Amino acid sequence: MGTTSSEPARDPIEQAGRTGRLALANAQLEAVPARVWLVGDRLRSLDLSNNKLLELPSQVGTLCRLQTLVLSNNGLRHLPEELYCLEELRILAVDGNRLVSATFLPRKRLKQLDLSNNQFAGVVGHPALALPPSLTSCKLSGNPITGFDSSFGFQVLTLLEELDLDGCQITALPDDCGHMESLRC
């Protein structure tokens, strides 16, 4: 005979208060549940991928211990400036959205950034795309980018090891790419 668990299903937000991880992927969310901000100071990882989010609330700036934020495959058109406050953030995935700029990225510890398959177009530069110098991996594939303005700032990306431009329409990289000594081909 098989056994069945009589234990009730656990609330993922309640569990996140104990584990520091909250996965609300594929939940058909149109907004971030207000209860998320109640456990925010304990969250280290938040996955809101594959939902129907059109905006990320400014409360995201209260997630002071957040290290990983996954917002892939939503309908985001911009990122709130409060994202800049996430000083512990190391991984940010916002691929598969409708972003045309990423101005307020955390600058201290962000290592991996995925902006693939958004709507960055034409010649991009600062401030529309302000990459932090701490990056080791940056994915921009699938954007209709044709080049980089001299204001883009490749010279500060000395730690960058991976730059994915697959599917972009770039014919040449600026001369200051030579400063990226860690870049692997």
C-alpha cells in the first residue's frame, strides 16, 4: 500500500522567509504579490520568470540581501531605478522582455547579466545601456543592435569574460574593446 502525505501544501512565500529562496515562475502573475515584500529582507533569490509582469515595483529596492533576480520572459519595458539599490545582486536575468534601456543596474557586485531577446536597437550607448564594471558575463544576443556608441564604456569592463552578441547586427566592435583582457573568444 502506498502512503499519502496528510501534510498541507506549503505556502512558497512563507517558506521563502525560512529558506531565502522564492520561485514564483510560471504562475501567470500580472503583479508581484504584496506578501513578497514582507519577507524581502530575508530573500537571497527571487525567480519571477515566465509570468505576465509588465512592471517591476519600486519595492524591489528593499530586497537588500538579494543575490539572484530572474525576470525572464515577462513583458517588462523598463527597470525601476530602485534596482540600483540591490548592492548584493550578483545575477540578473531579464531576457525575453521588451526592454529598450537598462540604466539603473547595480554597480558593486553584479557579475552575470542577461539582456538577451529584448528591444535594444540601433547604436547603443550610455545611459541607455550602462553596464557595471563588475560584470564577468553579459548576454545581449537577439537584440537588433547595430553597433556601440563611444559612450558605451567598454574600457571599464576589464573583468568581462563573456560577451554574447549572437543574432545582433553588429559588423565591428569599437577600439576600446581591447581593454577587455579577460574576454574569451
